[in-house]
Amino acid sequence: MLKIKNLKAGIEEVQILKGINLEVNSGEVHAIMGPNGSGKSTLSSVIAGKEDYEVGNGSVDFLGENLLDMDPEERAHKGVFLSFQYPIEIPGISVSNFIKTSLTEKRKALGQDPLPVKDLLKMMREKMELLSIKKGYLSRNMNEGFSGGEKKRNEIFQMAMLEPKLSILDETDSGLDIDALRIVANGVNKLRTKDNATILITHYQRLLEHIVPDFVHVLHDGKIIKSGGKELALELEEKGYDWITKK
Amino acid sequence: MSDIKKQTEDELLEEVTTSEYKYGFTTDIESDTIPKGLSEDVVRTISSKKNEPEWMLEYRLNAYNAWLEMKEPDWANVSYEKPNYQDVIYYSAPKQKPVLDSLDDLDPEMKKTFDKLGISLEEQKRLANVAVDIVMDSVSVATSFKETLAEKGIIFCSISDAIQEHPELVKKYLGTVVPVRDNFFSALNSAVFSDGSFCYIPKGVQCPMELSTYFRINEAGTGQFERTLLIADEGSQVSYLEGCTAPMRDENQLHAAVVELIALDNADIKYSTVQNWYPGDKDGNGGVFNFVTKRGVCHKNAKISWTQVETGSAVTWKYPSCILKGDNSIGEFFSVAVTNNKQQADTGTKMVHLGKNTKSTIIAKGISAGYSDGNYRGLVRIAKGATNSRNFSQCDSLLMGDKCGSHTFPYIEVKNNSSQVEHEATTSKIGEDQIFYCNQRGIGTEEAIALIVNGYCKDVLNQLPMEFAVEAQKLLEISLEGSVG
């Protein structure tokens, strides 16, 4: 699904990603771990198409197309979803209005008519149930006055509604208490199919107890320095990043 | 800032200038027009063409003489070449049968015009709850739903008709809220006003529908001097909508309207405006000068609420105001003012608290894009006797790009120490982060801006009646199209 080859990127002449290679297939869950400043968030931003980053070498192929040639919204239409580490407030725009706009734009790009309001509401209700979201939430303004946990849950709710092929969850576990973490992780697990894939970006092993990855990669100084199975995360937890980075 | 960002902003500015006015066309209708210029003779001609009684002529001549001694104000934070008042045509009426039996009798050309505006009469009729009094170049050409209103004793007609048929009401109230000598433009309007709307809601009557007027400037070089007089008698209630679009013109067109609202004891008036007159081209050529005096007076327990969405005009000079004369009266002002390209706006409100326990609320949202300049100017005055009065003001500005400007001039005068005045102001830019977030959710930049702007204006748009709010939203999108690349 996603093939990243020798990806180099930076911001204002500071190189952050120094040659990333990563292949993600349908049905897989990959965890990318690493210490602060290793380039985890940059990687997710570059895949999503944030303009601040200048991409040098390398290629990102998504379902046979060059992702780097596309606008961020086009990438979204093709099925790339980023759950933001710090979700953005959009004052005055309700969650339901935002998601409706988002879904309508995606469907338009795919040549589909907008979902009838009745079906849209039904879908929203189902997905809310999935994430234990209370009534009244839909009419709140996007992330305005949301707690940390609510913001993250809102991200996963949007993911559930947009049904992306590739989801990148950037530090979705940060700022969540254990109950919220369980709910979010449960949601993510329920949304897993053999046709979609997930990249989890995280500091800690904690999230991986709830969402079990097929592969774990360690990112350090802009490069993936070690890859392994889920047991790698446990090893990291036990020994710390120094164990690898100082090798 | 990265090169990429800089590049985007350059593109942004490039695109701003390509956003052209969408309603630029003229209707080919024969007009009955008098020569350019203003003199006592012209005032007399207007009055006689309209077959006005002597007292009306005297009112006009008195205003004309006052105007001669007055100077055009220049304290507003706008710069423009002052119009040559001898180069303006002061009267123009479409040559039409004076009275239409039904809307179907409307000139087909005129009908087309309304269709282009997307507010076809059919649509209006289907909205059922809306009575439309269409003013095209100064004279009312169609008035509908009159009978339904008449059953309730409501008078909704052109001001010309009101002068003929209800002289006692016009005489009693005209010029009581905005006196002839109030300002340069109100004096001019009082001398030459061609037409406008008149509305009277009898005691205790709730107007069963929104009263709506669509204004449109049509004749090249024709000044528009609309006069509106709205009286809500004791305990009555009315919601009035005013919407405007004008065709594209090369020379500046002058518009100096006067609107007077009278809310008697316990009455409630809601006055909503959507204004998108031709703003001029991207270089600031042409466009409408909108110099408007709007003011209402509230008697005991009365309420006046102004809502405006202003996206048009080259230069706007407009301060819908409330005189809170009666005890416990309430004044409200909700405004969205958008400027793009080289538009200039100096707009705001005045809340004058005279009665005890009077309350006022001001929510003003400015949006500036391109090379434009948006100014909020507001006065809150609390008189000595206005004990326990309260005001809350919130003025927000949203900037798009780095070539536009936004200023806030709040004046506060409090002469009473039991009163409370609050003022909040914010200035923000549409964040790259917000746009990227929307982009990531599949929402393109144009739509993202429309969405963010709508959210920003929500408090004001919510004040508008439903179908008007939808139109206003569309208008905001049109006016800001291409303003961010």
C-alpha cells in the first residue's frame, strides 16, 4: 500500500528525515517509536503533505501513485488520514458540520453524490457508539473547549467516518488517561480490516498493549535504525532507547 | 518563513486580484431620467414628479438649504475622491405601468435581472413567508402580500405611496430620529430622496412574515437616495430584511440612504441587511460609495436589533445606531464587514443610553483581505440619568494575507457610575494550521477558508432569518473567493 524509499525532508535547510525506508501493506499495523526529536512527527506530516516541509530525495508511493505530487486534500481523498498530535480548533464550526463537509468533499472527489442526511446521521450514531461518545457532542464546535482526551477521540471519530485506507495516529496516546486510552484503542481495533493499514507513532509501549502491532520500527536521528515484531517494543520499554541508539 | 510559504502568499495575492464581481450586468430598461446636477429646481422637479403635497416639498427645500451650508465629513478612516454632487442624476424611475396587478406583469428584462441574482420572484413567492417590495432605481415596481398584511392593519408600501396615503404618519415621524441637519448625507437624502419603504405595525400586532426589500441600483450614474421609515407601535413586533446588489459600473456611484426606526413602548424591531454592492474592480476603479445613516429610537421596554452582513461597496460609511430613550430598552448590533481588493469600510454603531436599566450588545466581526482596509468605529454613550445601564462590546478582526489592514476605534463615554461597560477586541489571522487540518480532512483551501470564515461569523449569521443566512454565507464565499492561494 505504502512504499517509502530513501525519503529525505527538512524544514528551512535543517534536515530531519535522512533516508527513511518503510513498506506498509494492507491489513498491517506498524508502530514507529523513537525518542523526542527523532523525526516521528515530521514523517507523518510529510506523508500527509504539510507544506512547511521541504522534501528532497526519495519517493513515497501510495497505491501505485506518487503521493508527493498530490495536494494534502487529494491525499486525503485517496485514503490517507492523519490523527493529529495536537488537533486544531475551528471556532464556530460544529463537529457534525465539519465531518459532513469533509465527507462530502471526499465523495465529490471520488465522483460520488453526498450521503443523504439520514444515512449520514445513522452512520454518525453508529460510530459514536463505537467510541462511547455521548449525545450532544455533534453540535459542539470542532475541538473548541475539548479536553485532551476529547480531542483525541474526535480524531478517531473522524477516522471512523472517513474510512481511510491508511491511518497515521500521531501520538494518539499522549494526554489520555487509561480509560480514554482503552476506548480509543478499542475503536481503532474495531476499525481494523484486512484492507486498511495503520501506522502508530508513539513514545511508549503503553498504547501497544491495546493495539498490537505487526511491526515495530525505531526511528532515530531521521533514520529507521531497527525493525522487528511486537516484542521489540517490550525490549525497548525494558532497556530504553539508549540500548539501540548508543550501539 | 519558508520559501514555500512565501510563494503561497504571493499566489494568494495574485489570486485575490482575479476575483471579479459576480453581479456585474445592467438591465436594459427605458428610464425616465432628469438631467444631472442639484439645484432648487431639481428638488422641486422631484417633488412634483412624485406629485407630493406642499409640506413634503417644504421639507425637501429646507433640507436642500441646510445641505448647501454643510461640509462632507472626512473624519472616517477612508480615502476617496469626493464625488462631484453636480455630476449626479438625482431622479430616475423605470418607465413602467405605475401599478402592477401581479408579479407576472413585471418587465421580462427586470425579471431576468432578479433571476441572475439568484433571488427570483418565484423563489421568493415559494418562500411564502416573505413579502417583497422591490425597489429598482428608486421607484417601487412590485409589492406583494399586501393583502395579508392589510388584514392585520400593517402598512408596508413605498414611502411615496405613504406620503400620499398616510401623510399623518409620515409627517409625525419623518426626520424625528435622523433630523435633516444630522449630517451632510442625511441632509442630501432628505432633499432628494426618490423612494424607499414605509412600514407601520399597529399596536400589539406581531407581523406574521418577514418584510423584505431588495434594492438595486440600475441606471448609470444614478444616485440612490433611499428613504426608509419603519414604525412599530406599542407592543408590536416586526422583522425587516433589506438586501442589495448592484450591476458593475465604471464610475463611482453614490448611495446615501437614510433609515429611521421607531420602536414605541414594548415594541420589537429586528432589521437585517445583506449588502453586496459593486465594490469596484481589483485596482479600486468604480464601485459604490455607500454613505448611509441608519438609526432607531427605543421607547420604554422596546428593543431594536440591527444585523448586517456587508461585503460590497468601494467605500462604506455606515453606523446603524440605537437611541435607548425609554427605561429598560435594549439595543443590539451584530455585524460582519468584509473588505477585499481595495475596498474601504468604516463601519460600526452608536449606542446611546438615556433611559434607566438600558442594555446594549455589540458584536462586530471584520474580515479584511487583499489590499483592503476595514475599520470598526463604535460609540457607547451612557448619559447621567441612565442608571444601571449595561453595554457589552466585542470587536473581532480577521486578516487574510499581509497587505490588508484592520482598525478598531471604540469610543466610550460614561457619565453614570452605576453602569457597566465591557469591551473585548481580538485580531487574528486565518492560521496555516487550521487550513492544513481541513486539507488533511479532504477539504480544499477555498472551502476551508469559507468554513473557517463561516465559523468566525456564526454569532452574527445566527441572528439572520434562516434563508437570509444561507444567502449571506454564499455571499461571504463569493467575496472571499481566491483570497488565499
